[in-house]
Amino acid sequence: MTDAVLETTDVTVLLVDDNPQNLKVLYETLKDKGYRLLIANDGEKALDLAHRHQPEVILLDIMMPELDGYQVCERLKADPVTSDSAVVFLSALDDLQAKVRGFSLGGADYISKPFQAQEVIARVKTHARVIRLERALQARNRQLENDQARILNSISEGIYGLDARGTIVFANPAAALIMRRPVEELIGEGFFDLHFRTAGHGCESLPVYATCTKGVAENQRDIEMLRADGSPFPVEYRATPKLDGDELHGAVVVFRDITAELESERALDDARHMVQEQREQLAHFSRLTTMGEMAAGVAHEVNQPLTAITNYARVAKRVLAKEAPDHELLEETLEKIEAQSHRASEVIRRIRRFMKKPAAGKDVLSIAALLEDTRQFAEVDIRNNEGGVEISVANDVPDVLADPIQVQQVALNLIRNALESTRSAQSEKPVEVTVAMSGTGCVRVAVTDHGVGLQDDAEEKLFLPFYTTKEEGMGIGLPMCRSLIQAQGGDIGFERPEHGGACFFFTLPVAGAVGSPCASTDGSGEPTE
């Protein structure tokens, strides 16, 4: 394939000899071989033609006046334009010394006079092929170097090439921009002295040192380095060893200034904290609203033990007023007073715990105990809706990690909604609260009612802020529930049971679970990808 390429490629051959007869023979030998032939009868003309046309092969006579072949070859090799041309010496001198001198000056081959046509043809063809391949390879290397330079120049990250001592041997424009110093001034600087002001001492613990000296790759973030003017800036860098086989030759360091990135992260953290505070304030407002709705029932629930305490106190006074008090009856009456006071205290305790703003952080808690406490708190709604609540917890359900106040708020909201929905359908069946495992690291709490069911467009509307189906509702209940549950690392959704009604559920991560085991849902109960 190479031969075919050479036959159709414009290969230039320069013939140099002060003897016209020799030039004629060479010309006749090569004229039909597809070459572009140039002729010179002295050294100066040969140098001029070679510089202008850059021939692949030069057939050069040694014995010429003024400039002999050795001098011409020496000047050809000194000229970058012609240094890669293959010089084939032509001479009647057949001694070893003449050949050695020719090769030492850069000659590629030697043909003795009188020469044979087939020998000339074969040697020209061979050297032309070699030079063409070398030039193609050089052109490709230059193209690759140019492509590499364009890539490195277009990269926004700073790039250093370091030798084994940490000296900068390469720097791209981005590195110069970050350092605020020209590339040519960075080359030759010591990386550790430039960026860490070590003065050549105590480098062992510095970034990149292990890569340069031991071939250990590194990748670190938020490392402080110094610019050329001594001002510090935070960077993220990757250091890769430069290896030639098993031999270490330094490191390649890719780094970037992350000042703006860190500021954005801090702003994002501040925004997250603000959102969390607003979420907690809204949740607290939601609890206040719930208490407002339950105020009359709660007052009635507290008033019952207080009324009983008043009546029992009157009985105790009458017993004491007798000449012979019945101590057994008095003791029994006082025990009833104590029991009713505990009952009133428990109601108030539940209200205070529900109303207070939760402290930051989560607790390991028993979901069964939390739901039972919630059911007791919902007794007012149970009486008002003439319904009931049944709680069923699977035996294998472990403790969860969550904020108890916020989880109780969600559970109470779902139970109250289920009680209202069941009563609106005039059903006497109790609301069912079931707890079971969902996967290996997630607990699922489901609240099922026996109401009229959900609308067809529930998926699009139910969890939207300010959407409500209640005449006096504000539409913050379910959106707030979703926000609170997602803050615990879980999610919330709903299903349409076959027997009718609706089932709302939420998930919570098991205490000690790794990662985010509770699958996100799209609001309809179906896991999302």
C-alpha cells in the first residue's frame, strides 16, 4: 500500500553533481518513476533548490569544486527546513573513511560510482518512502500537539505539569488566570514554594507531594493555596502521577478556584435553614389551628375530671363533717380525686406536648406508642364523629428515627380527616391505622377510612398548597404533612382501596438505616424512578 501511495504522490528528488554526464544518467534513470526531479551542478544551487522545494531525497556528489558534498550535507542538516531530507552520497571513493565521514554528517546512504540503475531506483524508492512516512508522522504529531494545546487552553481548570521535584514544567492559560501571573513566569517555579511558601522545607505533608515523589494519586477539596501575590484562595484539585512504565517523572495537577462555589454553598445552606425555620413555623401555626378547631372538645374533656374532682371533694367534706368519719370511704374518695387529677393532667400534658415547637433533631421512637398517644389525643374527634380508631402494628416493626411532634401532627391530621370522611358517608366502621415494614429500612403507616373516596383528579390537586374540599378548610393540611414527612426522610401518598374509601400513608426510615431507604412517591402511592 505504501508503494502505491508513493507512485501517486509528488515526491521530489534533487540530483546534485558537477558532471553533466552523471546528471544525465541519473535523470534518465529516474524520469519515468513518478518523481519530481530537480537538478543542480554545484553546492550553492543545491542548497537554494533544497531550501525552496524541500526534497524527500537528495542524491549528492561528494567531489565538487568550491562546496564539496560533505559541506553541502552539513549545511542541509543545519537548516531546519531541509534537515529531514534523506541525503544519499554519490562518489567514486569507496574507502571506509569516506563513508564514515558521510554518515557522521547526517548522510542516510552511500552509492558508489559507477552506479547501477536498479540500485539507484531501489535506494531512492526506499528513502522516499521513509521520509514521506516520517513527514506524515511529524505532521500528525504537530496536529495532535495543536489539538492538545487548544484543548488545554480551552479548559477552565488550571493545569500544571510538575517534575519529580515539584518544579512547574507546564502551565495552561487557566492556571495563569487563576494565579494572576503569565504562563511564562510560572514555568520553572517550584509548586510547593509558589503555592505554600515552603522555601523548599517541610513539603512532605503538603498536597501533591506524595504524587510527585511516590506516585500516589490525590483528590481533595477546599484546600487553601496562595496566588502569586500571596493572597489565599480555596481550591479543589486532582493530582495524577506521570509514569513511564514503572518510572515516576512527576505529576499532573488539575485545580480550580472554588471561592464562588463555596459562597454559593453557604448561601444555599442559609436558604435551607431559612426554609426549615419557615416550615417549623408553619407547622406550629398548623398545630395552633388544629387546637382551635378542637378547643371546645378539649375543654369538655378537661372539664369532666375537674367536675368529678369537685364532686368528690364535696363528698370528702361531708364525710369529715360527721362525728365519726368513715375513714375507708374517705380514703376511697381521695383516691378518686387523685385519679381524676391525673386524668386532667394527662390531657393537659398531651396538649402542651403537641403545641410546643419541637427541638432541632430527631429521636429514636416507638411508632406504636406514638400512634396510641395520638389516638388518645383524637378522642374528642372520635366522639364528635361518632366513630372509632383501630390501630394494628405488625410484630416485626422496629423503632424509627424521626421528630415525634411532627410525626404525631401528621398522624393526627390524617386520622381526623379519616374520621370526618367516614362520618360523611354515614359508615359505622372504625378508621383503620396499620403499621408494617416497607422494604428493609422503611416503616409504612397507613390510615384507611370508609368514606366516599377520592376525586378523579386527586393526584393533581390533593397535595397542592391551599387546595381543600372542606368549606372552612385552609388547604395547608396535606401539603404541610408532605413537607413534615419529607423532612424526616420519608414520603407520603395515597391509594384507592378496592372496598372504597381512601387510604393515606406515610413512610419513615428505620433507626440506624443507611442512606435513604424510603422510596419517593409521586403522590399516588406509586414509586418513582
